[in-house]
Amino acid sequence: MPTNRAIDDKLLATAPRVRGRRTKRKTIDQASTDHVQRRERLRFVRLFGTVDFRPDWDYKKRRR
């Protein structure tokens, strides 16, 4: 899907070199992928501490 966006020229000139990509398209695709993955990880980080931990739980017993 073609999209026209105004992107900072200096940023777009530097990003491919930093990310190791050869084209602007691949650079933008990688940046979008990184953003989505980061947001998904943050969602999981928020779950830390919300699960009850029981030190007496015998997980091996539940396998039988």
C-alpha cells in the first residue's frame, strides 16, 4: 500500500547506515517492525508481578 509521509531527511539519510539497510524502504520496514516488537514486549513487561507465585507448587506432580 503506497503511503506518502513527510520524514526528516537527515534522519532518513542516517538510518540506513546505522541499521545496515541499503534502501529507504527496507529501513522504514525495519523501523516499523522494531516499533511493533518493542510495544509487544512492553505489554508483556507490564504483566510481571501480576501472576501469583507459589513456592510450594509441585509442577512435576501435575504432569502425571
